[in-house]
Amino acid sequence: MMNILLLIADDLGRMAGCYGEPAIRTPNIDALAVRGTRFDMAFTSTASCSASRSVIYTGLHTHETGQYGLHHDFHHFMTFDDVPTAPALLNAAGYHTGIIGKVHVGPVDVYPWQHREESGTRDVDWVAQRARAYLDERQSADEPFFLTIGYIDPHRDETRGGFGNERFGAQDPAVSPDDVHVPAFLTDLPEVRGELAAYYRSVHRLDRGVGLVLDALESSGLAEATLVVFLSDNGAPFHNSKTTMFDAGIHLPLIMRKPGQAAGVENPNLVSFTDLLPTFLDLAGANPDPGLRRGRSLLPILEEAARLPGWDRVFGSHTFHEVTNYWPTRYLRTPRYKYHRNIAWQLDFPFSGDLYGSLSWQGIRQQNPVVIGRRPLIDYVRRPPEELFDLEEDPFEVTNLADHPDHAERLQSFREALETWQQETRDPWLYRDGISVRAVEHHLQNGLHLPDRFDFDPDKPNG
């Protein structure tokens, strides 16, 4: 059986050279893409750290697993005890499982890595040393391994505009704010440029760390028996990206290198992070657990450079980031269009703590009028129950077409497809008349009728 090495960046998004970011240097990540497959249309289910990681490890969406938001501190979201996870399933399949660095999911009994070195360090040299020690132990072992490296970079630190560079950035080049590229989902302001410059340095440290671990894998003699997977848990830690379901938050890097595969594959098929655990189990020759019905193995399409039938849509589910950031949304993404169902649309969209405290937000909110990238602030904070975007004409999801008569048929089709998916995944946030359908399903069998509308209307209580 083949080994698996999973490398998870924290808040990288697609901010890498091989994904077209022009001013960031990521030679090690880029080299991995050249040697393997770069998926161009890979999507997480939710742009929140713990929640996205749970999707990677379970092959299920967060509303199915209970990992609704952040695991740490007082947020305390946990995966349900009966959910099968990657370390549990691969333990059972005869693998030795390990994790080094960031874990950020729980409880421990549900995620039973046999080797666990949890750390919040940004010292990528230490991470590589621990990975090398682990690999050295596996050289003479009888069973294959599944090793996850959870990097902290390029997540924000606890200062208002920092990324850990003061303590861990000595080996990484400083970048001038004048030399950054401000992505279109952000506003070009001095505060934004200053944070991006610090962010670039953290990205470079991440890339250096990836190179060190891949060097350790090569020197161990295990590289030609190991599937390497690199990805980010969610988008960059800026507004319009992290914690949102806009593409900057959920459209992510996914690079795989399987020994013996064709090199330099650019795969255009729409794939989901729910596909990762089925891929690992397929590689291990293990039958997926009956509960893992959302994703499918990527191994059969790993070397595809053309879009295939049936790989043309993905779904996603966000409910919380911090426990105080309740804003449930579901989305459907096709190659061209994106449909958002904003369930609690009457609430203002919440700011996560790290973004609210950032210097970039301090600069953005001083504008007159205030815009975030190309989006007016009012459209960021207050959103309608449904949004439909044409990403070919409007790649930054600014113009909502949900009320446009030319798109009425498409809107209805997407609405029905998303609702069918919510029913299949037993989503508690499938609402009718302001009530969870799942909460009253036993009454439906006894004659309860739900009006065909999303929200309850106190002015027209009879529908």
C-alpha cells in the first residue's frame, strides 16, 4: 500500500505562484505542481479553519458532523462521536497515522492519530525535523503511513497586522508594500499593502517549510512510495475571503503528486474537499464507510486535463466561524455560476475577530464611500436571501442576478438542486416558513403543511 503525506497550509487561499499570484514567490509549492497534478477548480465546503479541516478528514459537510465552527477556546465545536474520520479509518486499514503541527479539530477520541505532535509554532525547521524523525521511524516499518503536517502560516498572529515574522521571519525575505499585488477582492490602501507585505513573508516561510519536508521525504527513500497532497484550509485572512463563501474564501489550491503519474497536469474538473478522504481510502484499498457518501476518489481523474461529465458542480455549507459568528449559508458552484442560499439573511454578516481587529479593516472603514475590493460595504454586511453570480462576466461576485428575469429559470434550477442536496445530507438548516424542515418532519407525516417560502412573514402568517 502507498503512503500518504498531507500538507495543510493555514489561510493561504490561492496566493501562490502556480495559481497565478504574480508577486508571491512559492518555488517549492510550484515545483510540486510541476511534478504532479494541479487542480484548478478545487473547493472547500466552508472557509473556516476547523470546519474545513473536518471536511478534509471526514468527507462530510459540517452540518453532518457537528463541527460547525472553530474548535478551540470557548467556541468548543466538536465532531460527533460516531463520525468516522481519516485517522480512525486508516488505522483500521493498516496504516500508521500521525500529525505534526496544527490539529484544530476534536475530540481526540474521534481523531485518533497514533502519533500526535500538536504545536502552534511557526518554526518550519522544527516541523521539518519532526517530520524527518517520523519518516526515519517509518523506513523500517511494516505498515504504510498517513502523515499530516498542519502549518500555522500564513495565518495572522495576535497582533493587529502581523503574521509571526518578528519571531520566525529571519530567514525569509522582507517585501516592500510597494511590491505587493493587491488582489481585486481587496481595496488598494496603505494599510492593506502593509499587511500583504507581512503576509507574503509568512507565505514564503510556509513554502520554505514545504520544501524542507519534501526534502526529508526524498532523503528517507520513501518519496516513490508516497502520495503527496498539498492544500489550504480556506482563503487568505482578509475581508471578502476567509469566513465568506465568495470564491476568494473557498476556491483553493489542491496539488497531488502520485508516484509514476504524468507530470504537470492541469486538471480543470470541479472537485470538493469531500473527495479527499475517499481518495485516501481508495489508495489504501479500503472500502469507504457507508456514511461517506458525499465525495468520491480523485485517483481515476488524477491525470485528466479535460473537463469530464459529472464533475461540473460542488456544494458547500457554512454555519459558524467563531461561536458568535452565526451566519448559515449554503452554496452551489458550477464552472460558470454560483448560487448562495443565505439562510439567516436578516442578520448582518459578522466580522471574525481577527479581521475586525486588523489594520487593513481600519484603513478600509475610513474610506468615503466604504468599499471592500469592488463590493460596497452595505453589500458585504447586508445580503439578500439568495445570490446568483455569473463568474465569467463577474468573477468577483459583485452583481447579484437572483432577481434578474433572464436568470429566473437558472435560479429555480439551482434552488431545487441545492434543496435536493440539503435533503440528501439531512441539513438542519433547510428552512421552510422560518422553521427547520428537519425539526418538524415528524409533524409532516401527520398532516402539517409548510408554506412554500423560506421565511416566516408575520404580516401574512397564513402564507
